[in-house]
Amino acid sequence: MSDDSPRCALNNDPQQAPWLSIIIPFCNEEENIRPLHDQIIAAMVGIGRPYEVIAVDDGSTDRTLAALEAIVKDDPRWSVVVFRRNFGQTAALSAGFDHAKGDVIVTLDGDLQNDPADIPRLLESIQDYDVVSGWRANRKDPFLSRRLPSMLANWLISVTTGVKLHDYGCTLKAYRRAVVENLRLYGELHRFIPAIASWMGIAIAEIKTNHRPRQFGRSKYSIARTVRVLLDLIAVKFLLRFSTSPIHIFGGLGLTVGVTGGGLLLYLTSLKLLMGHSIGGRPLLLLAILLLILGVQLVGMGLLGEMVARVYHETQGKPIYMVKRTIYGQQAGGIDAESDQ
């Protein structure tokens, strides 16, 4: 195996710059933290590469933060990003990406349903791909409320975006740093990262991973999230095809509608001038005028969209989360190295 292999026999010294960053969002998962910490250590024994773990406390109201602080004291590879309130999983992962130092980034849930023992398998595949996505082939969740909506959503996302994955919703994924370092995520877009990044021409692999039933805490999933995912899917489709040229969709619709309205007006005008028919009371006249006005408005929206797109791509500086403080382990200067933000 080449020197780039994650199993190369290097000393996993906490003082070394991390090659791997593991990002874990937490929201009210106090009972899962210590077992997850121990399982990550067991999974990383044979890796032979320095790593860091970035835990993001997404506005927890239980003792999650206290449990994470205890981990940081014990393990210098861990650090904690503390949010001022709950901003959601997309914001938590975005914060993790912003703080990550590794060349390879792995994300997983903090509820123990993702198995850290799968991380080495993801790292083996990342040598040949840019994104390696987990596939919960034997998912341990209720069928009607979780698995069935997920199956439908995965099919719809794959068809809509053209990036075919069995399990977009699996948080357990590995990324090369170049894939995520320039992403700007909003809403529920974290699950669409492979599709959003597809414009780079990235290579994506999907491997089956172990999925376990939840033992502690409560799921944060609700059926309302499915609605938000569908709305975000529309946004992703637009971003993938028209984010740099919105005039192509609005202008195209505007021209189609406007030409239709103009054609109807020409037809009615010919009836009036050539055949002497009365057209003043015809509903078709109102429809033609409406279509012509709508066409002009759509073209105008396309031009405004072009201006907004230019501003968006040139600025893109607004954060989607607010960090209260960051707690670093010894790897980054010791438990006392806290920064209030």
C-alpha cells in the first residue's frame, strides 16, 4: 500500500497536525458521549495517523456540554464548538468543517447509531474517491415514520440531482478537504453535499455501513423535516443548474409565456382587422394580455436574479451559526485555551 494509505505505520501523536478530522454534532446526547468516545478510540487503533475530533454542541439543554468538557480534559485530540442556541445539523457540520484541520474529514452522528468501526473502511475508499458515503442497508429505525420517507426521498433526490446514492441521509461520510472547504450550507443542505459538490466533477463511492438502534436519548427527527428536505431539494436543483445564470430559467419561461401571449394578441388583432369580429369581450384577450405581462415580469426576474447571483458569489460571508466559545484539548494548547466569540 502506498505511503498515502491511512494504515501506514505512523505514530498517532496528539501533538502532530491531524491528518483526519472527525466531526460530530451533538444535541442532548449526554449518555452517548462517553461510549462514543471509547468506540472512536477502538476504531482508530489501527489507523496509524494523527486525528482530531471536533464535537459541536448544538444548543444542548441537558449535560451534554459537561460530558464533552470531561472528554476534552481526558483526551487532547477532542475539541468542542459550543453554539449559543440550537442552529440545526447543517450549521453544526458547517462549523465543524470551518474548524477542521485534517486533509480528510469524516462526519457521523452523536447518537451511537452510526458505528465508528466503519471509519477505517471509509478511509480505505477515500484513497480513490473524493466522497465516500455510508449506506445504512440494514437500517434500525421504524419503517413508516423513518425508513419509508427516507427511501422515497433518496429516490427523488437521486433522480432530481443526477447523483445516485441509496442513502443521502446517512451522516457517516468521508470527504477530501477540497470538497467541503468552500461549501456554503443552509437549511437542510448537509444531506445534499455530494450533489452540491458534483459540479466539481468529484468521484463518489457508497459503502454499506452498520446501523444500530438508538439506546439512549430521543430522536430529533420529525415529519416536518421531510417537508423542509423537499423544499431544499428544489433549491439544490436550481443551484446545480441555474445558480450562476438564473436568466436561463426565468428568461426562458418569460420568453415562452410572452411569445404565447403575443401570438394570441396577433391572432385576435387579425380577427378584428381582417374579419371585423368583435374581440373586446373575449376571455382570450384577457389571457393574451396576462401572458404578455407575465412574460415581461419573468424576464425582469431573470435579470434581477443575475444581479443577485453576482452579489451572492462575490460576497458569501454571512455565517449560519453563532459560536459562544470553543474548548480546545491539549493538542491545540490545553483545556484552558477557550475562546469566547
